[in-house]
Amino acid sequence: MYQKHGYDGLLIVIEGTDGAGKSTQVNLLKKYIENECYGCMLSEWKTSRLISDVINEAKERNLLNTTTFSLLYAADYADRLENVIIPALKAGFVVLLDRYIYTAFVRDSVRGHDIKWVKKLYDFAPEPDLVFYLKMPVDKLLKRIIGTKGLDYFESGRDIGLSTDIYKSFEIYQNKCLEEYDRLQKEYNFIEIDGELPVDTIHEKIKSEVKKALDSGVVG
């Protein structure tokens, strides 16, 4: 099997809307890969040491318009790619990503940017070997998020004026995101998994696909 990006390691992505269970699955997968004696590195969305604090401050002060929103997240990704992701791939690690450029495709297009512009912005991104998409209906997402961390201003689309009611805004925004994810799933052949399944069941489905890649000897 030839890695799509051309590096020695394996690049695996778990995508989905906020609250779909991505972080849980990424952490379970990391433990599995390490138990199989492979080097494994995890990189999460908006964790660049250079840019993440800038994004957080801009959000807190409500300074982001749709273009600066796009460009700052692209800068965060570019920094992580150069300093974390590519070095790990070159070293033959399995690199796990909690969200990838598809998150930007979804969020930026929902905020009004032409998808062609967004794709061009990220045209330097290496192609992942596997992309898992955890899909959940909006009503279940809403219940899960309210029961855990509460509704986020940006994840509810409040910054683009969808509704003055935060719950309605969340519903509208997340439905738009799901429409974009469905379109991307067809375009990029994501491995779609029902996010309502039990955590262990989802993990087994993901693990099965990853095991095939590891057993094929692509990572050494």
C-alpha cells in the first residue's frame, strides 16, 4: 500500500461536528496503535503554539470576521503541519488528527466563502490515508453539548447572525455543517460511522480499518 501523501508514516483523520465524539475516538485509537508498538502522534485542531492563543484572544474579544477566521485557522494548521505533522510522518509515525482541513472547508463555506477559495487556501495539505467521519443528527448533538460543555458562540454560528436565539442558531448552523460534510463525504470517500453507536462499537469499526493499514506494512 502506498501512502497518499508520499511520507513514511500514516496520516489518519477523524472528522465530524462539535460533540460527535471525535476526541474520545482519537484517544482510544492512539492507545490501540501504541499498544501495537507503533510510534503515534496526535495533533488537534487549533493547537499551534504560535497561533492558537491569537485565535482564542480574537474570539474572546469578538474580533474575527469571516476572512480573518479562515486565515488564522489556516495559519494554525500550516504551523502544525510544518513543525509537528510532517516531521512525524517523515519519521514513520502514525499521525492522528482530531479534525483536518475538511473542518475548514465546512466552516468557511458555511460562513459564506467560496469553497474553491478555501480549497486553494489549503492546497499545500497532504492527503490523509484514512478519514473517518462521525455523523450525528443535530438534536442529539444539542443534547450532548448542553449536557457537557454548553453551547459555544462560534459553534452555534452566532458570529454570522443566523438567529438571535442561541439554540435555533445552533440548529441552523450545525444543519448547514452537516450538509457540507455529507457533500465532502461523497467527494473524498470518508468512512462514515454512525456517531450514535456505542463508543466501543465505533472504536472497533475504526480499529478494524486502521489494522488493515498497519498489517499491510505501510508503517515500520
